[in-house]
Amino acid sequence: MNSKQIQQMKTGPGFIAALDQSGGSTPKALKAYGVDADRYSNDEEMFDLVHNMRVRIMTNDEFCQPRILGAILFEGTMQRHVKGQPTSEYLWSEKHILPFLKIDVGLADEQNGVQCMKPIGNLVARLQEAKGLQVFGTKMRSVIKSPNETGIKAVSEQQFDYAQQICDQGLVPIVEPEIDINSEDKNGCEEILIRNLVAGLDSLSDEARIVFKLTLPEQTNFYERFNSHPKVLRVAALSGGYSQKESNRRLTANRGMIASFSRALTEELREQQSDDQFSNALDSAIAGIATASSQ
């Protein structure tokens, strides 16, 4: 991490591409891409296939600055190579795209209407490995399903506790307490969460810098206050299952928010497409998301 990267994250154009599907979500991502489960017989073959998909995206001429600001990688993607370089080094050195590492290891069982993260083991060692591969920051996801004060407080406190540890190692954490878009009271969840986010920021050291990744809110500009917070470099939005069209519509309405989309980025991409068809579909997705991120 350096001042140039910090400034790029804070003021640069574009959005954060989420290319971090892991074990649980990879089969679904591959199926959407046109790769059925009969194409692989174990996890290694499955991850090779999804890496091929990601390489096809990352090496495409449309996947570049200024429309792509950063990219979130699964750990196995970071440890694999693109054109002879570790993936994260390729993104920064060749495309000047800020690499982030998905650092969480999945969700714990639901309790008090939320799913906190499972404990993250070997955190310092993993962060040091990431720094050695030119990774700029990390990402960690929890899920909120109902407006439970106790549960949302637990999610927030866990996120900020890890965030401080990550900042102490010289990386920028993406704090992602996702609110399930199918929650029966999504607005109620947001009201409780925002109070906890304010308290969490207060708990961080003065030197800490983070990125928020938050579900697109029901109330327009609900998270706008964080755009000018000294500890927040950027406020990003997750699509959370909304379609690309609906995600872009909601994002456009929220000033200062940029996208950090996964499914909404790749929903029109297929393995069977010719190179031209693939490039056109990727260009269309990137253009729409970048435009929605530029308000």
C-alpha cells in the first residue's frame, strides 16, 4: 500500500469487480457461465475452470482502467497465475487495478437473525502473503437477515475488530456486513446497521482507512454521510442478488457510491461465446456499471 494507491482508491473512477466466488458459490457461478457440474469431478478441477473464466475476464481489453478501479480475488485466484504472473501482481503491474483478497473463510450458523463470520485463522500470515503479492486490501462478508439489535451489533463488532487488525498490517479492509435483500424488514436492518457502523468507525485508530461494501439501501443516499468520513476511502455497493439492471438503477440514485458487483457483472458472460461476443457482453456490463458508479 502506498499513497498513490490510497489516492486511487479514494478518488479514482470506476468500480470494484468482485471475482471472489469461493467453494460454496463457485458451482453456481460456473453454471451461470455455461459450465455444468459434469465438467469437473473434484474441487481442484472446479477451481481450475473458474480460474479460466476469471483469466478470460481479467485479460480482456475491456477490463481495464479507468472503468475498473479494483478487483476482489478468492485466495486460490491470488495464488494462481495470469500470463505468467501471480494474479494480484498482474492486475496491479499490468492494468493498475487495485487487488483485494477475500479473507473470510465463510459464515457461521445463523444466530440472532445474522450470520457472523467463522473465525479467521492464520490471519497475520495470510495478510503477509498477500502483501508480498502486491495485494492492496482485503474483503470479509457477514450477512444480516432480520433487524435484531444483538445480532447486528455482533456482526459489526466482529467486522471492525478484524478491520483494525488488517489495518495494523498495512492493508485496507473492505468491511461488508451484507443485508439480505429478501429480509422481511430490510429498512429496519439498515436503521440498526448504520448506528453500528458509526460506532465501529469511532472504535478504529485515527490512522485506519477502510472501504465499506453495503447492500444497496431502501432509502436513497442512506449511507451518504460516510462519503466524507476521514476513515472511509470509499463506499461501495453490493448487488446482493438484484439483476444488473436493477442494481444499476439503485446505484445511480445513491450519490458517491460505486459498485462492487459479482453476479451483476458476469450474468451475460458465457464460456461458449466467441471472443468478440464475450468482449461485447463484458463491455456492455462494465459500461453500465461504470456509468452507474460515476454519479
